Amino acid sequence: MSTRRPAFASFLFATLAISSPSFAQVTDAKRASYRVAFEETLRQPDNAEVLLKYAQAAAAAEDYEGAITAYERFLVLDADQPRVKFELGVLYYKLKSYDAARTYFEQARASGKTSKEVAERSSEFIRDIDRRWGTSRLTGEFVAGIRYSDNPASLPTGTLQSYGATVVPNPTFQPQGDFAFVGAASLSHRYDFGRQDSGTLETDFSFYTAKQFQVTNADVMLIDLGVGPRMELIDGPLSGVQLKPFVSGRYITVGNLPTYWAWGAGLEASVPLADKVRAGAVVLGQRRDFVDNAAVPFNSQNSGNNATVAANIRADLTHSVEASLGGNYTRYIAMTGFQSYGEAGFGGALTWRFEDPAGINGRKWTLAGNAALAFATYDQPDPFIQPGTVRTQTDVNLGLLLSVPLDDRLTVVAQTTYFQRSASINNYSFNSFSSLLGLGWRF
């Protein structure tokens, strides 16, 4: 079965993506101020100062459309207000109306009355819009940190099985805690075909590495690459469904030794079920070629083909809370029957964005938790381990991640994870607990 460690990177990048942008949480006090400001506009609809206060209160309460209306009415009274135009650009940016946002940022930057701060911030937003939403756009995220794990090599405890006999392992073959440098990178390129179906060519590259300070046989490196066109159906009963056929490749090393290559193709689909609710599914066929190395001289016997189907549903429960649930099934057929297996899993995640409790910069913090279960059954007993017992196993994976944004690009991340594998053969049973502290940067 494939290594479990790189799951850290996907969960971390997903959480960082959710946590940006970092807008303030709506409190009862902000809603009350919004109501008072609105009532005042009814009494003084042509008072510029009243309109400005209402626009600010509406934006704080996340009524972006109301704030836009108030700011634009203010510009009717006084057209040359670069700060107001900048705020309008920010509001349209939050609503993903990037053409309108860019127009207001350009006007704010070009005004003779604009301050240096407004001009620089407007330029930053314009560059971001051009990079993310132009015909060709490249985005990336990087994470680096220090992790401690009490069992980085995923070693079992207690007795082991060998050719059906029970043996006591050498004391060196015991779990050992260790620190590691962890680095991860994710690069995404989107090329917009400019078609009515929102067609884009998507290329995604990810890299993950863990370099142990002492237990170097637990070093891991992973490289993933996926390419495929995404399109949206715009007519008929399937209008709104997005489809993406893709090809993918993967390379993994363990203990600084080549472990396996994988390549394949699949189809991803997603569909809106309701406002702020979307479901998705993925079908993937893949070839894995394991490589013999000094640590595992017969590793190539694990080579084979796998098919995976997965489905998930995501929902914005509130302005600050997002939930997701998913399930998957994998069938792997190896060269040898005792390495072939079927695995079913399911899990979920909950993400909460909340107001800066420390008063650092007013940006939203993000707390994300995930839990997953997986059940696997192998086709045949392993004659070299326990000839009379078919291997079955249950995996439990729990994680908690806190993201604290320092600015628009830099984020402090703290993560803790717990993994437990219970197997019918003790050789494969283990558990590990790890904690990480690091920095994330995106562009």
C-alpha cells in the first residue's frame, strides 16, 4: 500500500486555500452598528458622511452588495475619492467580480489625490488579479517547518511474525521519536481557452519531503504531477456540471531510496447541489511500478494496477464554517496475490474561520479538523509472514491544523496528527503522533 505521510501536504494546502482571504468575522456588535447606520441613511439619504459610515458598517457585516451601493452613491456626491474607489475594488474582489474590481483599483491608483498606501495596495490587487485571472495564470504555495513524531518509521510494537513463527524483534527495531524538517510546495497553472464553457487547461505540481534528523530510513520524498482540461456544461439538464479528464504521475522515495513510480488517467466531475453546496466524484486508473532497492530487494513484487473511485460533498454551513464529507474505494491487483487488496474509506473535515483573538492584525484565523477511517483486506495470506492468516487492517487518521495569517501571503501553521493502524498480523500494526510548526507562503 502507498505511504500515508504525504497526506499531510494535501490537507495543509487545502486548509491554507480555505483560509485566504482573511476577512473579519461578523459579530453581534457589527450587525447592530449596521442596523443603526442603515436607519440613519433612511433619515439622511443625501448626507455623504452618513453614506460613508453605512458603507463601512455594511462591509464589516459582510453585506458587500449593500456596501457597494452606498459607496457608489457616495461617488455620485463626490467623484474624486480614491480611497472610496479602492474600497469598492476590494468589495468587488471579494465578490469575485474581477473586471469591476480592476477598474476601481486602476481609478484609485491614477487619482491625483491618492495616497502612497492606496496606490501601492491598488497595484498589489491589480497584479494579483492579472496573475490569478488572466489568460495564463500561475499560483503557488510553499510550507516549511519542523515536525516531531514519536514513530516516524511506522514501526510496530511487541512480537512479530516470520514464516508463521512468533519472534521477538531486535531492540533497534523499535519505535524511536525524532524531529524532521518538512517542506512542501504546490504550483498550479491555469490557461483560459476563452470559451463560453469556461474551459481551462489545468496543470498541478506538488512536492513533499520529510528529512529526519536521526531516523533517516523514514525520510520521504513525493512528487506529483497532473494535467487536464476542465470544462463546464452550459446547456440541458446537466448545466453547471464541471468535467475534467486528466493524466497524472507520481514518484516516491523512502529512506532516500527510489520506491515506486505511478502513472494513470482519470475523470473528475463536480456539480452544484444547492447554494454553497457542491458534490464531486473522481475515477482513477493507475499503474504502480515498485523499484527493488537495498532496503527492499524484492520490492518489485508489489507492482500492479489499481482503480479508485471517490466521492465528496462540500458545504458552507455559515459564513465562517465549511464542512466536507467523502468516501472512496480502491482495488489494487499486484503481481503477487498476497500484495493485492481492496480498501474502503470515508472521512470528513470541518473548517472554522474566526476573528483574530490576539488582536495581531484583524485577519481571520482558521482552525481545521479532519478524521478518516479506512478498512483493507488482502487477497491471500503472505507465506513469508503468516501463511495461515489473511491480512486485514483498519486505519484511523485524525488531524488538527491552525493557520494564523501574518499578511496577505505569509501564514504561521501549527498541526498535530494521530495515526493508528490495527492489523490482523502485528507486523503491520503501529501508531504515531506528530506535531508540526511552520510557515506558509503563497503567491
